Amino acid sequence: MLEVYKDKQPLFYDEITHSIQNKKISHAYLIETNDYSEKDDLILSFAKMLLCEKHLFSSQNCGKCNICHLIDKNALSDFIIIEPDGMWIKKEQILEMKEKFKTTSLQNNPRVYWIKQADKLNKQSANSLLKFLEEPEGNIIAILEVANRYQVLETIRSRCQVYSLVNQQIQRKFSDFELLVKIIQVLEEKENMAIAYLPITLENDYHNKDFWNTIFTEMIDIYESAIRKMQNVVYTDYGDILHLIVSKNRISQVILKLQVLFSTIQNLNYNLNMNMMLDQFIIEFSGGGCHE
Ligand SMILES: [Zn+2]
């Protein structure tokens, strides 16, 4: 029951129930989970709300009817869950879902697909999904779930109603905020010349993979706050460093920088040559590399 989240996720709950009660149901939702621990149950409850008539008129009740029962057992033909098959969500999985929904016989009933870890869409599957989102057929509703909204292509994100869950468990993992600020200053002010400056600033830490993992994660939080600030929505105030970022970048540049941060974090798991990886990071981060 979505009601359970009235206190735990008040913003999401209020907005969703309000829009559903006003019959303003979108055909695509992007739910930014921020790794909220109860995200699966919350999204399942949301799906029930979309699919079960009793839920549709009241956020409470139910969880008892046949439809809700089938959803719990993942046996409702009008509800499809797509999750990564190995590393990626494959194009075939998207096509299969389209095909299944084409042949579903129930008339006029809403049909819902839930894409788990939408950041795992590869180029091909993202393209097929995009076509589907551009030309929604019938009463089909997409729920895309991703830890961070910027991990989804802008073209997909812009077609979705975006909701963000709050994760209060996230704590500041990094105690040396001053050092973090210094790194961002060097990156923003020296741009690609940071290749020469950062090793001097950081000395031994420069080659430490775990160190960079923490730094990049923290930087993502700060650059996301910068975007929020630029869009005049609620943001975490990181003080002067946030001002610096906002004054030096356009929104599109900050989005690009976030993408570079995400791909670099992923590369940390593979790349053994830290020097080369960091050089590449600095070049791409300063806008000098070629991006997808
Ligand atoms: Zn029900």
C-alpha cells in the first residue's frame, strides 16, 4: 500500500496521489531512488495503485484483490518487470515487452512496465525504449527506476515525469571537505591544466583508487546540487564551492561533468592504470574530450 509511505516519503506520496486523484496520470515515470532501501516495495505499491481499481480511487485498502495478488506473484500479464540481463538491459527485452503488450487482450485496462536499474540500458535498448516513449500506445505506463536521474539519457528523462525519493541514511562519507573543495577548485579553475596541478595538490592520494571513489561520489552530490540551484529547486548548500561551479558552468556543462563522473566511477572498477585514467578524466571533465 502506498499509504505506508505517507510519512516516509511525503513529497513523493503527496505528488503521486494528488496527480492520480486528479486523473493526471503520466505515461512515463522516472523514479530517482537515491538508493532508498524500500524502493522496491514502494514502486510495487505504486504499480498497484495504477493497476488496481480500488487503489485508483483510494490510496489505502486493497492489496487483497486478484489483481494485487497477481502483481505480488509477478503473474499479471498487464504488468511486466524488466531488469538487467547480465551487465545490461538488452534491446530484445524491450522488444519482448512491446510484443507482449501488443497481444494483451484486456481492453482499456492500464498496462504497466517497470524498468529496474534504468542506468543499465545500453545504446540499443535505450533507443528502442525511446521510440516507445515517443509514441506511447494505448494505456501503457512506464516506470523507470534509477538511483540517480542523471544516469539516464536526457532524451529519455525529458519524456518522463520525474520523482525523487529521499534517502536519509546517506551520510557524508568524506570528512575532509576542505580537500574536496580544493580538488574541485583546481578542476574548475585550471581546467585541463589540472593534469599538472592535481598530483602536486594530492601527493600520495593521487594514485589511490578508494580515495578517488569517495571523491567522485562526493563530487556527484555537489554537482547535482549545482544543477538544482541553477534550476531554482531545493538544493543542498555547499557554500562557496557551489557558487564557483554555478558561476563557471552552464547547466549543459554540469550535466556533462556529471556524466563524466559517472563513467569514471565505473571505469575505476576496470582500469588499472590510474595515471592514464585520471588524465582522461581531467580532459573530459574540462570539456576537452569527445563525449557520447
Ligand atoms: Zn487491488
